[in-house]
Amino acid sequence: MDLHSVRDHSPLRRERERKEPHDSTSSRRELISQRLVGAGTTLASAAVGWHVLTLPKEACASSVLCDETVAILRDRQTGREVVLVGTAHISTVSANLVKSIIDETRPTAVFVELDKSRFRLPDGNDAAPQVGSARPGWLQAMGQLRNIILRPDVSWSDKWRDVNAAVIGYAIGNLYQTIAKQGFKPGEEFLVAALEADRLNAELILGDRPVRTTLRRLSDALNSIGLNDLLKRLETIEFSPRVMDALTEAGVGDPNDIDQLTPEQLRSLVEVIKQPAVAEEMFESFKDALPEVYTVMIQERDEYMAARIRESDQPRMVAVVGLGHMKGIIKNLGYETVSCTSLTRRRQEEELLVPVN
């Protein structure tokens, strides 16, 4: 919003100002001045007939928008803004950051890295939306596999792909259930984002590729590698010195010992490797070792989610995605990067921009 869009020269505005007593305008001006002095700020003239608050740089730099896991993007053609938040899916710190950012920016749309099958609205037994598909028990899982195999309208090759995808999906779901039993809340940041969108009456966009498609593509990738080659590649993954230093800082001497960590150690590890530079180098190691899997799980979904963000016509959006998707989404969007301090300063100044008679 620029200065011209803030000004209102409509006949209704002029008539309202004509009828207002002068002491009302003076009172408003005095109130604004008190806010400025109380905040330890300086007053500057922005244009003829206007007073505008100029905030100190320190106040802007303390904004949650300046967190290292946040990127502010603007479409040069339309001016629409996207605040991209990179998260760790089992980090309460990430969930709290998402809430703070939505509170501060008050977006008209909230985008989350989920598809419709992984987000359930409340029913008679739930008081809030649920993130993540319900993991079936063994009997239910076997029943699902049986239904896939017995479908008469699907070729055997497609049935085999769906069976593999279902098995992989069950394994991933079981992993998250195991993590949840240790006191974590996988996908908590997405639930927070959905609840905040509802509170603000903002559009909630479930922008990830359908999980069934991703699991089928992942099954194809793993089959193309083969089990023996997959195990060999996993053994050859080498982390950079920066990543190894981060693991040491979190109390992990050997990456192979991660599954032996206590919940407290795991929480510490998540926050350490959530640093963008560390996370990026970890994903690069993963990409070098398993490019087929990286393409399916990261690259293709980056392209898909960037397209979903771009097709929205909402002027202000907060997009919540895993940290590993940030770089690819930024690249595919092609928007310009905005300084967090300049955005914070502009919005705070606009909130206190008042006419002077």
C-alpha cells in the first residue's frame, strides 16, 4: 500500500471531516503524538498535510519476519506479497513462529504444505481440524491392499504401483506415529496455520501435490534404484563439515546414532539442523546420493506448490512449507525478495499515518 492509496479524497470523506469538530481532530493528533513519544520514536514529515511515524531500525529488526527461516517475496507485476515460512515438521518453535507471523501480517490467504487427504475438518468427535491421514492398523492395512489388488478396472502394473505406494505410505505414517509417542506433534505448524486462517477468515489453501501421486512416484523411483543399490547409496552419504559441526553441537557424535537419541536430544537436534545453511547442505547430500528420490520428494513438489501459490489472487499470503522446499519454491516463483525491515517499517508507518488539517 503506497501513500496515494492511503489518502481518501472521496466526497463522503470530505463531508465527514467538515462536520467533525476541530477538537476531535486535535485529540486524535495528540493521541498519535503520545504513542510516538511513548515508543521513543521520531516524527517526520512524509508529505504535505500528513504526519507519518518513522520507527527505529531496532524495532523493525526485532520483527518475526526477520527470522532466518522466513522469506518475504513480492510479485513485481501485481504487488502481491508472499511470506514464506520454512519449518521443521516436529518443531514447536516452528509452530509458534507460524502463529506469530500470521498475527503480525494478517494475511488474506494461508497456504500449507498439505493436500486434501492429509487435512480433516472437525467431525462429531473432534474439536479441531486434524493434520495427517489416520494410520490404519495391520488388519485395516491388509484390507486396503486387498481392495487395491481386487479392483477390476485397474491394470496389474498400476495395481503393483498402488500396493507399493500404500506400503510406503504406511511406513511413513508409522514413523510419524512413533515420533508422536515421544511427545512430538508432527505437522503442528500446519494445524496452527489452519486455525489462524479460520480465526482471521482468511482463505486456507491446501497446496501440496496429492499424496497418492507422490507415493506412486516415490515407488517408481525406489524400484528404478533397486534395494541393493539403495542400501549402498545410503551408506555412502557424506555430510559437510558444517552439518557435522551442527550434529556435534546437538550432542550427536555419529549420524547413525540418531535413532538412539532421547526426546530432549532430538528436540535440540531439530532446532540446530533447522538453520537454513545447515538444512540446505543436508538436502544437497541427500540429492547427491539419491537424485531420483530427491526429484520426486522435493523438486517436483516445489514446482507444484509454486504454481499453486502463483495462481492465487489473494494480495497477502503466508505460505507454510518444510524448510527443504523454500529454495525451490523461491526459484520457481520468480518473485523479488523484500527486506524484512523495509516491509515491517512500511506496514507500521501505514498503521499510524494520519491526516493533518
